Amino acid sequence: MHFICRSFSGNSEAKSWSRYWENDPDDLSLKSTKGHLFALININSDEDKDLNSIGHDISYEFNQTYFNSENNTDILTNLSQSIDSIIKNPLYSSYKVDLITAVILDNEIYLASFGETKVIFKRQDKISILINN
């Protein structure tokens, strides 16, 4: 089974930043328990800040938390803890963050999100809304 993550739409306003990323660990034992990560993030700020730098910091922190080899809990718990590490970090408290994550492991998909998000699953001509805020 092959999954593709596409059709990501983020805000295009001056004080917003959006990014899509995916990550697959090089360590085969880690890959067999943590899967393949897809993530979409949108950040808004009322202040004139370097959102590109903040966004990359958030992506890096999320990946480090999720793929931490010492954290061997189940995938949904790992995703939840990784999202919590972002939303509870005081460095990001002045930003509005919308984040969607998906992990593919074997033939299963695990989803977690924060903020104003929507996940739509399309298979051939069938469409299902999986997450709606």
C-alpha cells in the first residue's frame, strides 16, 4: 500500500507561514516501531517575527520528540506527546499553531492534530473526512 500526502493549503497572509514535511528514520528498528511521519504546520502571528525560523524550530523539535528512541510508547501516545511538547513550550505561546500529523506503519495510518485542522481521505472516487477541527 502506498500513501501520498498532498493538497496542503496554508495561509498566504504576510504574518503566517506553512510547511509540509515527512521523515523516515535511518535506524531500521526505529522505523519498524515509529513508522513514516507526515506533518503539516501552519503558524500565524500578530507580531512581525521570523516565522520561517520558528517553523523550522518547531519541525525540528517535533521530529526529535517523536523519534526519540527512548520513548517506546505506542504511536498515538508518541504523536500526542510530540504535539504537547510544541503547544506547551513557552517559546511558541505567542503563535497560533495548526498542526496535522500522520504516521504510516505497515498498512495502518495514525492521525493526530492540533488547532483548526481538517483531514480528508480520498481513495479513488470516495472521500471521507477523518478530522474536522
